[in-house]
Amino acid sequence: MCNATGRPDPPRNVDWFKDDQIVHSDVQRGLIVTKKIESRLLVSVLSIRFARLSDAGRYACLSSDGESAAITVHVLSGTYVRLHCV
């Protein structure tokens, strides 16, 4: 989850990156990016269903205002990963 705030309005957009490559939703693969505006807050969630070892890496969110946050994800085993970047 990536929360981007702004005054008086939230940023226009948030993009997700994995290992410096942009991430787009891919429903077939179970990769979902959602975005919603709550008051002065733009919330974006990147969910990975059916995680694979290749999904491990450094994930970052970058707002259109230039703010960013990042997290390193390790996939050991399992079928579901939910990322949380604050």
C-alpha cells in the first residue's frame, strides 16, 4: 500500500516499480494495481496473487509529486503476497 498526500489536492498519480521497471496490472498473472482518492490522500495498492520466486525484489511507489517509498520483498514460498509501502 502506498499513501500519497498533497495540499490542497492529492498527487495526480502513483506508479509502481519493481527493480526500477514500471509495474502494470496483469490480471492473468494475478498482479493487481488499484488506486483511490480519499480526501487529500491518493491510496494505491499493489497485490500479487500466486507469488513466484521471480516476484522477489525491490518494489517502489512514486507519486506524480516526486515522493517515493520502497520495500524489498523476499518470496520464500506461498501463493499470496501483499505489499505495504508507507
